[in-house]
Amino acid sequence: MMMILEAKNPHFLLQSTKPPNDKTHSNKHKRKSIPSVTVCQCLLRNSDAGKLVHEFDPKVPVEKAVTPPSSWYTDPSFFQEELERVFYRGWQAVGCIEHIKDPGDFFTGRLGDVEFLICRDEKGNIRAFHNVCRHHASLLVSSGTAHKASCFVCPYHAWTYGLDGQLLKATRITGIQNFNVKDFGLVPIKVATWGPFVLLNLDKEISWHEADINTVASEWLGSCSEILSTNGVDSSLSYVCRREYTIECNWKVFCDNYLDGGYHVPYAHKGLASGLQLQSYSTKDDKAFIEKSLEDSEQVQIEDIVLCEGVQRGLESPAYTTGRYAPTVEKAMHHFHSLLHYNLTND
């Protein structure tokens, strides 16, 4: 499952756009939304955010460790710190190469507060830009538009950009002074591919030439890149569909849910648990089987949404500060929290 982060709300996650010809699903299980919170840049390095990071000690073994405090999941300044030091640094998977097979193919999305546009230009090169018109900051391409184009026309004042990001046409600018068309192209974003994935890097401190495949693999996948380079990636897998969910919880709640080693499955997913018979495991690739599997997956997802939103409400309660790990099954969750601590405390 690929997760695209939206920063409109400090507690929540998951905003992405529809690739071509998609059967996108929107869940109906929503509670009243919590107002958006805007946090100034100066808040990122304040003492409160720093103190919160150190309320979790990754050196304590999982058998003795307490979980990160609830403030990691509820504090706006902590969320801003995560955006700056985790999501805006390093490579983030945002889509599949299959969505931009041919020149003119494109898709859009949002990572934190950053709206992005990825396309394949006339020469076959993959390009990534901030999805913002240089005239008056309108979103250049909305998620509901076609996903094939020869150029990008701003819906506000019709400024037009090529697939290479260059400004092709600026309407009604007669009399404008100190204006150079070459200076008003779309703002580029570093982009790379690995296996079937398209990745972005918003870090302003890395240079363009550093975006080689080896750097991308080692940074994005760590030690797993060596294993995958040896065994390869299954290129026979093909894209089927994409489903979108608005889940009213902090992004880490959703991750934690998938990192409890299946602890919750027999209690919260009884239908799934009854169908897990590894001794009779087999693979099938016919259309009917895939569609049935998607139906089953949908039910599990709905159940997980209820769980995660319930956890978020509990984290906001004054009755809860920290919890404990079940050592035999929640080592992956502890490792995830330790990695996050490392990213937040190391430049």
C-alpha cells in the first residue's frame, strides 16, 4: 500500500489523485472533521517540539520500552517537524511508472503542503514540477482533469507551460516590465525512478546530479536495496486500480496498525482471520479472483478505519499518555518509532 501524506490537518493523512481510468473509492466512514491548523515556520525548531522527540528513548529495549507519548500524535508543532525532517527530506514514492508510459502522460498529487505534477515530456524524459502557476499561484492542474496533455494551461488566466516546464504563453501582459519568459517556468522538483515506482525529493540541499539510481535505492530502501538488487523486482506485476481513503487519524496511527505483527487481526478482522490458512496458500491472477480479493480488502480497510479513528480519539484523551509494546509481536512498531526518532534528531 502506498501512502500519500496531506498536511492540511496536523492529525491526518492520505491525499492523492486519480490516475487514468481509475475506479477510485472514497470511504463513507467519516466523523466531523477537525479544523485545519496553520503553524509558522519558526515553530519547527522550538523547545516544545524538541522536548517531545526526547520523551521516547529508542535505546530502551522493546521489553522495557514505553511507546511514544500521545503528543507525538496530536501536537501540531511535532507534525510540522515531521514534515520538514522526514517527508521533505529524502525520496518519497508518489506513483507508478505505468501511469506515465507515453509522452504527455501525467499525474498529480500532494505531499504535505506541496502540490506536485509529474509528466513524461516529448523526448521521453520524466519531469516533476510544483503544480503551481507562476502568475498568481493557481493550481495548474486539478485532480479531476484528463491525464494526457500536450501542454498545461492554467485555468485562472491561461498561462501555458510545456511538458518541459517552460512558459510558452503569458496572456495579456502588454506593458509588463522586467519580465523574462525564461525566468517564469514551472519550479522543478527532483524526480527519480526505482523499479516500478516514481519518487520525489523535496530536499533543497541535495544537488541534481545526486539523484542517481544507486543513491535513490540506498537512501529509500536502506539495506533492503542490496537484497532487491540481487533478487530483482517482479516486473510482471501490473496496475489494477487505486483506492483513496480519508482517515481521520495521525499518519503514524495508520502505520502502527500495520506494524503490530497481526496482533489485532483475530479480534478486529474475524473474516480475514478465518480465511488465513497458510498451509493452503496459492496464487491466482485471473480477473474474477482479483476483483473478489479487492472486495475482501475493502472490508478489512473499513474495519481498520474504524480502529484507527478510535485510536486517534483515545490519544486525544487526557486519560492516555504512553502505552507498552507486546514484545513478541510489536518489534516492528518499536523499530518504526526508533527510526522516526533518529530522523527527527539527526541532520
